Amino acid sequence: MDRVKPVKIHVFGPSGSGTTTLGESLNARLGLKHLDTDNFYWKKTEVPFSEKNSREIRIQKLREEMEGVESWVLTGSMSSWGDDFVPMFTHLVYLWIPWKIRKQRLLKREHERYGEETLAPGGRMHSIHEVFIDWASKYDTAGPEQRSRIAHEAWIQTLPPELPVIRVEEDLTPEEVVESVIGRI
């Protein structure tokens, strides 16, 4: 796909919806630099995803990574801290699939990342894993106090009306999602 002008795409949605997979695929297919908000939101700690960077640090680190990059795809949620970046976006992609499917994906990912023993009762990350799965399960029903469908929809309403929001809200294969998004960029 030939691009005449730079694309700067933000892909967001609930955990387990495929945002990172889509970012990696767009990187491979279109050569877009893939940035993930988790790498800026969270400090690098022995127990992953346990300590947050300050808003200022997140923004500074993300700006540094974007500096001089013509086209990129940024995956993950930043609606609670990343409004400074909205003017840069050329496209938004909102992914959503039902919780039953997201849960299966999250459990598989967590077990692949950390191992069965680490996540099992008494394991080093058992309680963190349980809290994370509980938090993720509330995306469709929670209010604006956490990353939720309500919070994301409210954020979308604050965006410039000319900013395209591509919605993929069905269970598709990763290849089908990529094709759908590329066809609408």
C-alpha cells in the first residue's frame, strides 16, 4: 500500500480485543512504527504492571519515541492521559469483541507470559492476575472511573469530528481485522 501522507493511528479498546496484535500487523504490513501505551504508562519493575509512571513521564517518553517518526501506530488506551496527542492522530481504530472471547485471549496471554506456576494460587503473580482479570471483566459494565466502554465512548465524543474513527466490533481473525482497517485508512 503506497502512502502519500503520513499516517498516525491510535488503536484502542478493551484488554484482549486485539489492539497489540493489530499494531504488530500494521507494523509488518505497512512499516508503521508500533508503539504500545503500556510501555509508557507502566514503570519497568520486577513485578510487571505494578507501578505507574507519572502522567508527565508517560507523555515525555512517548514524545521522545515519536520524534522524527513519520508514520506510526499507537496501541492501548490513553484516553485518561493522552489528550496532548490527539492533534497528531490521522485515524482512530476502536476494537471490541465480547467478554467471553476477550477472557479466553487474556487467560492464554497471561499463561504464556508468566507461566502456570506463577499464576497458580500461591504463585508470585496470582493475586495480581486475579485483580487484572476482574478489572478487565468490567469493561462493558463499569462507568467512567476505569477503562470501560462508557469511558471510551465519552472520550470519542470529545474528539474533533473530522478525525475518522474506524470501528471493528465483531469477532474476526487478525488477518480480517487488518484487511478491514487497511481498507478504511
